[in-house]
Amino acid sequence: MAEKSNITTLKPLPRHVAIIMDGNGRWARRRFMPRIMGHRQGAVAVKEIVTAARELNIPYLTLYAFSKENWSRPAEEVEGLMDLLFEYLQKEIDELLGKRIRLRAIGEIEALPERVYNLLMETMEKTSKNYEMQLILALSYGGRSEIIEAAKKFARRCMAGDMDPEELDESSFRSFLYAGDIPDPDLIIRTSGEKRLSNFLLFQAAYSELYITSTLWPDFNKKEFIKALNDYRRRERRFGMTSEQILLRCTSSES
Ligand code: FPP
């Protein structure tokens, strides 16, 4: 309750929140359940956090749902995760349309099983005119692959004579990433206490604020989400500058 009442007195909310949803396996193990039950409960948490983000008017929410490395998990777990994703897309389409949420995906989505890929494409198409919020699912995603693929696309453009290597800068490089129009994440949340990025948004995370909680993803809820947002809102983001420079920049933009 105290967290909620604070929210109006702090710095603005992040525009883009990205979440590394970790701890599903441990959640299940603590209950002597199969790992997939942890993922299933994780999908319930996904629904709660998407709803909360929409209510709070956060324009971009990226969820790390399946990494490229996750393909090497036991086949049964991979199949279970693909089933969950399929179910989520089937069940949530009306909610996404009703709440005017656009669904997007980043990653090597062609690697997904055909039925999941087709439903994902259909959901992205159906929600493509929604502007209130974008929900971005990182699927078969790897940050290093994203950068390498972008470098290849750029090299092909150079070889075709459409671009010159000297033209490349941070801004033009973004256009070769999976979703170069999406602003960098202001805040990256990681659940379950691990303190690493795990190949997530490596280019985009350069100045992201990190928030690590020991809460396992299936237990992460709206209250925890607001706690993370308020923690972010108390921070000073300097982007390599000094506190004084930031203060000056804020006061001059206000006048
Ligand atoms: C990491 O926990 C989590 C994943 C690899 C999958 C995340 C998937 C979901 C939250 C559910 C499905 C998603 C959607 C969008 C419907 P872990 O298994 O590595 O946990 P552990 O480290 O405790 O073993």
C-alpha cells in the first residue's frame, strides 16, 4: 500500500521494462513438482505482470520467455514450454485486443514449431494496430546472435553498394536489430537472485538500470513489480555524466 501511494511522488516510470523471468524450475522443485508446473505457474505471473504494466501505462514490456540456449534443455521441457506458449497465445488474444496491446517477438522465431510460429504470426498481425502498449516476447532469443545477424545484414547492404561502412553509427546499427524502433530498456528486472544478463538485450542494455530480486518468477506479482518500479524511480540515471550536469539538463528542459 505504502509502495503504491509513493508512486506519484517519484521520478517518472520507465518507458520500457524488460524482465528475465527466472526461477520456475526452483519454484517447482521446492514443491516436489515437475519443472513444467513451475513454467505453468510462470505463465500465470506473465498474465498478472502484463495486466499491471498496462494499468500503469508502461508503453513497452519485454519478457525473456525462451533463449536460444533453452533449446538444449530436455526435449520434454522444451515441448512443454512450446505448448504453454501456444496456450498463452490462444487464451490471451481477446485480452490483448481488448486492452489494445500489440504483441511482437524478437529472436529466431522461425526455429519455433510450425503451429507456434503460425499462431504467433497471426497474433502479431491481429494486434499490429494496437498502440497503447507493446508486449515483446523474446523467443529463441540470444543477444550475441542478434548482434551478429545485424552485422551480417549491414555487410550485405555494403556489398550491394547501398551503404558505406563509414555511415554506420549506433543509431543506424539499431535498424538491423530485431526491433530497432523499440527504445532501450530503462529497467531490467531479474527474478530468482541470479546477477547476470544471460545473453539478454546485450546491445540495448548499455545504460539500463538493473533490479535483482530473490523472488522466484512464479511468485512475482503486481506488488513486487511496483516495488521494482519505485526502486527505479528513486535512482539517478547519469548516462556517463556528473550529477551536476544531469541537474542542469533537467532544470534547462523545465524552463
Ligand atoms: C527460467 O526459469 C524460465 C524459462 C526458461 C521459461 C520462462 C517461461 C515462462 C515464464 C512461461 C511461459 C511464457 C509465456 C510468455 C507464456 P528456469 O526454468 O531456468 O528456473 P530455474 O533456474 O529455477 O531452474
